Amino acid sequence: MPEMFDPVGKDTIARNLQRVRDAIASAAAKSSRDPSAARLIAVTKYVRADEIRSLIQLGVTDFGESRVQDAEKKIRELGAAVHWHLIGHLQTNKAQKGAALFQTIHSVDSTRVAEALHKEAKKLTERGEIKTPPSCLLEVNVAGEANKFGMKPDSSEIHELLRVCSSFDGIRIAGLMAMAPHSENPEPVARPVFRRLRELLDEANAARVYPHPLTELSMGMTQDYAIAVEEGATMVRVGSALFEKS
Ligand SMILES: *Cc1c(COP(=O)(O)O)cnc(C)c1O
């Protein structure tokens, strides 16, 4: 985990946010996409509730956290007015909390995780504790990095998991998620990763293995979100760029 940032003032956050929104808009324009087609998810794992409040006041509606435990207090404090995304790995013993706290879960990478979420979400729905099934993305380890979670970038494995998930009505699979390898020069490294994820999404839709269209591509972080928008991201997960001091 990166270290927590020192508290960051609202003016700094506002300036950073504007810069990120502008970069998303120009990347969208470059690829003839509508700027609203790529949703900004503010990754707040480095900061406390105050900075999240600043972002809410500035109109940000989507927040990403890596760990259920770290997020729980913030989510309870800030309430359900915004949309919470779990972007980090989920252990099955946290599936109940994950399904209760997050509206979108970006890190489903096995039948076990999908089934655990489905079962817990169904119980929560029956008890009236959640209103809609959590939206889930299948995480794909496109670059095959040993230190990352995610499925192999293999169409038949992805299609098989989608087929299995067709019967898990407690959750709804909405698309795919990936992270590009860390790089000082992301252009040649990240672009092929994002392009491949998009192809995998197209292949899954063409194979009709899931009863609903898969529309979401969660890809891009501070180092490479502009590239991701150019390559079709519908969600970018940006943390550091929002909280840096300069
Ligand atoms: C931390 C994290 C991000 C945000 O990273 P930044 O480089 O700070 O923008 C995005 N996605 C995932 C999965 C993360 O864990």
C-alpha cells in the first residue's frame, strides 16, 4: 500500500480534479468519444473522509477503495449518497461485507469469488439491505504479472466464468477490468494492454455467453488514464493525481 498522503486542501483537490477532468475530455475528443462516456472513479485509499468530502462537494459521485476493511469506516461515515467501487482483491470471507458496502466490485477473478458474492448479495437483497445486485467486473491480468490478481487473458476461460455467472442472479456482470504494468513510460506498455482488454470484451459479447450485454471497461490509473480513455475505458480509477500537492 502506498503511504497515506498528508491532508490535502480543498483548493488543491479542486485544481487537480479540473486537470484530470480536462485530460479525460481531451483524450475522449482525440478518439471521438463523448467525455461523459468515461466515468471518473476517485480512488481514495490514500486519504481520509475529509478529502472525500471535498470531492463530493466538487461533484464527484464515484469512489474506489482497495480494501473492504479500510473502506468500511469511510463508507459508514459518508453514507450511501455516492457510489462505492471495490477495486482491490476480495477474499471470500469478506464477500458479505463487500456486497453490503460496494455497488460495483471490479475484482471478480474466479468462480469462488463470484459464487460467494452471489450468495451473500442474494441474502442481503432478501433482507432488504441492498436494493440492486452489485455490479461486478471480471479482473483480467492481461500482462500476466506475477504480483497481480486476475484471470488469464484467455477468451475461453473468461467465457467459461461468464457462463457460470449466468446462473448467479445475486450479482450482475457488467464488464472487464485490468491494470497495466507500472511504467515510467506507459505509452508502449499500457496501450496494448487496454486494447487487448477491449478485444476480450468484444469477443465475450460476440460469443453471447452472458445473458446481458457487457458494457464496462475499467482501465487506467494516474499513469495511464488518458491512454485508457483513448482505448475505450468507461471507468478510469484515478488516485494520486487527485491528491498531489504541486
Ligand atoms: C490504487 C489503485 C488505483 C489508483 O492508482 P493511482 O496510480 O494512485 O491513480 C487504481 N486501480 C487500482 C486497482 C488500485 O489499486
